[in-house]
Amino acid sequence: MKELQEQRNKKLVQDFYQEVLVERNVDSAYKYLSADTYIQHNPNLPDGREAIIEVFRKVNLPIEIHHIGADGDIVYVHANVAGLPDGSNNTLVDMYKVNDK
């Protein structure tokens, strides 16, 4: 049962990345992010669903997913972001807590 839930959680996050960040269908973020309970742990980005969706609207950087893993309701994404303002690339690891709907 846990493995099946982890697979669903990974697919949910992968679909979010693909649809919202790669394909740039930013309005689709509403179906993935909890209403106003989105907590951003990066001190350079805002909390809240509306605030982070506005960031998605403003920032359009190519992102390539290298790995997605899960442990229970925690999903992590290892990815590369290309073309930062200084011309560099950045490797990142994002973590998400997936809540049941």
C-alpha cells in the first residue's frame, strides 16, 4: 500500500513539473497546490498559493528533471535549471509534502 501511494505521489509531482514548469501552463498550478496552505521554505520565495503562482508566471527557465523519489508523503525532485540571469545553471532539490485530497 505504501509503495503504491508513493508512486501516485511521485506521478502527481512529476505531472506538476511537466505541466506547470516545463510546458508553462501556469494556471494548472491551481489544481496541484493547496489553497493558501502552500508553505515555501526557500527564504527568497513567498508563502501562499497565489504568491508562488505569480512567481511561476514571472520566471521562465528551462528545467530538466533528473530524479524523483518518495518516502511516504514526501516527494523530492532533483533537477537542473538552465539559463539563470548570470548565464549559469543551477542544480536543485525540491521537496514536497503531498496531502491526500
